[in-house]
Amino acid sequence: MREDRQTLMLAHLSQLLDLVTGFGGFIVPLVIWISKKDEIYDMDEQGKGIINFQLSMFLYALICVPLILLIGLGFLGLIAIGIICLVFPVINAIKVNNGEEPHYPFSIRFIN
């Protein structure tokens, strides 16, 4: 296995494709993780973290949709999820580039 911070950083930043294209923020990191998890040191663990984060944010967004109709607070939840989905991939890409351990808060461990 080799250490490749650039590919790890790309995997974290590829989540931002959702904000640019509307899709790809789940598929691209998934493809990078599956194709490189045996080649790049720490890709397996970080790839799982990225996928868990994406699945968690999707679940939280689904929960917010009925809350829009019920209380109207779902809008605030969706705004918060949007900010979280923008900020944490960038923070974790910087951490990975600096050799630090990334962390995604609010993630549910779907994949161990």
C-alpha cells in the first residue's frame, strides 16, 4: 500500500459535486473508495467515513421533509444540512492534506 494524500483529498472534495451538479457527491466517492481501498493507505477507513456521512445526511434530509409540512422547521434543518455538507468535506480534505485524521460529525455508522 502507498500513501496518497491527493487521492484521499479528492475523495473528500468529490462530495461537493452534489452542490455543483446535483448528483455525484455519493457516486464518485463510492467509486474512488471501492477502486482504491486496497491500493492506498487509509482509503478504506476514510472511504467508509465519507459514505457513512453521505448516507447520514441523506437520512436527515428525508426526516426534514415531513417536518416542513408539519412544523416548518424542516427548512431550518435542510439549511443546516446544506451547510454541514459544504463545510465538513472541505475541513476534512484540508486535514487529510496536512496528515491529520478526518472526522465527520453526525455520522451514523452504516458501514463498519
